[in-house]
Amino acid sequence: MKAIISDMDGVIYRGKQLIPGANEFVQRLLSEKVPFLFLTNNAEQTPLDLKLKLEYLGIRGVTEENFITSAMATAMFLRQQKERATVFVVGGGGLINELYNIGFSISESHPDYVVVSKTGNFSFETLKKAVRLIDAGAKFIGTNPDMIDPVEGGNEPAAGTLLAAISAATGKKPYIVGKPNALMMTLATRKLGVHPEDAVMVGDRMDTDIVGGMEAGMTTALVLSGVTTRDMIDNFPYKPSFVFDHVGQIDPAAL
Ligand SMILES: [Mg+2]
């Protein structure tokens, strides 16, 4: 049986709404003892926040060990680059928490890095600070490339939009860690202890989940419960191994 690496937003829930079939899917993974991980570009929340969110939606039995966020991946990447460093963070608690966990400190004066994720506290002042620090030589890092997140009532600007603003003002491109970067896929298979060919990437986005899984050598399963509709699939030069309306239709043993 293959291991499952699953996206969350658009797969398990949409905003604060549980997607039909998602609880059954997770319960099936647990009862059939399928090794699984949630791999999310969400950098705002910690694994504990995400576990509590799932419980709030009625999904029980998942532990903090079942998550890898782009904030965790960014922290692990930075830790490989440098043992100790200072960071100016444009982002929220999830990211700051992971950076503290690896022993980095947060500073606005001559930081080694400017790390950017989605945050509701993005102002002109923050933008100006980030731009000046990067102009002064701080390295420019993004947790994930997503331009927008679909939530109830419409779209919401995400990390990619903030990165684009900083990019426009500095003329510099960020190094972006989240999906589809192979770093995320490698962290996930390593944590599960499986080879990529023994893993299935489940997600709702062609340009992050499916392309990332495909390039890592995984089986891929697109679900149509998020941002992708069936007629959009042909607009991409690659296709998923499987397409499902929602995760409730997935039989892990059949992938
Ligand atoms: Mg998604």
C-alpha cells in the first residue's frame, strides 16, 4: 500500500467548511493504517493549530506529527543553510514559532534573511522595511508561492502577492520553499520513510500539488473539491495519475 501525502485547503476543508467525504477519508487512512502526512503551503498555523482545526471540523485521531507546513520546511531549509541567523519576518505566529524552534532570532536590524509568508498584518510600513532590508543585503525568502487563497466569499491575497510587491520594489526574486519546490516533497517522503514511487500526492492544485508530486516521482491524485475544475486539467502540459471529485472517493489500496 502506498503512503498518502495530502494537501489540506481545497481537499479537507475550504476556509472553515469541511469538504464532504474528508472525514471518511481520514478515518479510512487511520483504520487501514495507511502512512500519511498533511503537506500544506499554509504558513500561518502550527501543526497544533491545524490539528485543532481538524478536530473542530469533526476529524479526530490526527496528531501533530501528521503535518508538514511550508513554515516548517522554510525553517528546516534555513537551518541547513546557517546554524544561527537573524530574520525579519513578514508573517504570522506559525512562521515565527518555527524560526524560534530552530534557534533563530527575530530582528529588524541587519537581519540575514527577510522571510515572507501570508499575513493579515501587511502594511505599507512593513513593505518599506522589507524592501530596505533586502536592498541592504538581507536574503529574500518566501514560504510559498500561492498568489491567492480561496475562502468563503471569494479570494484572499496570499504569500505570492506579498512576495510580488517586495519583488517589484527591490528588483530581486525570492527563493520560495513551499510546494511545488522539491524540498517539501523530499521532507514529506523522508518523514514517512518511503521512496517517492511509494507515495501518492493528493491535492486540488495542478501548479503546486500535482506538478510537485509528479516531478518528485510520486503518483498524483487531483481532487476537484478546490480550485481546479475538470475542464482546466487540459490547460496544463502534465496530468494527474488520477482525478476524483473529492477525497471520499479515494480507496487508498487502489492507488
Ligand atoms: Mg489546496
